Amino acid sequence: MAAAWFMKEPRKRASSRKQAGSVRPTGMAERPVQRGAIRLLAMQGIEAVHVPNGTHLAGDKLARIKQMAALRKDGLRPGFPDLILFNRKVQLQVGFIEVKREIGNDLSGDQEDWRDDLIAWGFPWALIRQPEEALDAVREWGWIK
């Protein structure tokens, strides 16, 4: 005979002493979202080029500062969108996609500035958190049906 509910051991609860920021969000990480979006866009004949502005730098603090200074001289621009899209079906069309992990992460101030500038200059821009949202974006832009 099964033990009564009041005789069972109590469940262990998650510690309430976890530090803020120590819990990682669940859901798809940014890299698989981006790779999935690139594959889906390619199936529609849309070329997606990754801009590696969010690179991880190696070495101690001074080495990273030097690397960042060199990268900025080479054209790194914080906040620039992750993907540049090229649609060559009728005439060349260019658009931009910012990729974020499925859960968490909002746009940084630099990313908001780039978004606003690109839209003001007449370029389509989108934020995606799932690969399929890239297709939704280009559909909204009128690139596919």
C-alpha cells in the first residue's frame, strides 16, 4: 500500500540564497538561433552575413584592451546588428537582423542607436529570438511571400 501524502519526505526546494544573475535563462542560446536563421534564409535565396562584433577576447585585462583598440581601428562598431541580409531576387535589397537568445537579453544602448539609425536611413531591421522569426521579418519586409 502506498504511503499517505503526509508521510512522504518533503521535496527539497531551490535555495533562496542564489545570487542575482546566477540563474541562466533557459531556451535556445544566441548561436543556434543565428545558425538556424541563416539556414532558413538561405532556403529562400537570401544571403546572411555574420558581423562578429561580439567576439570574446583572450588574455589578461591589458591584452583585451589592446585587442579591442585594434578591432575598433579595424572597423568594429559596438551594437552593430549580427546579420546583414542580401536579397538579390529582383534588385539588391539589404536588411539587418539583431539576434538574441530565446529568453532574456534586451537591446543595449548601442544596439538601439544602430536600429534607429538604420531604420532612419531606410534599411529594414528586425530583432529575432527564434530562427523562424527571420522568415517572419523578411516576409514583413516584402522579400518573400
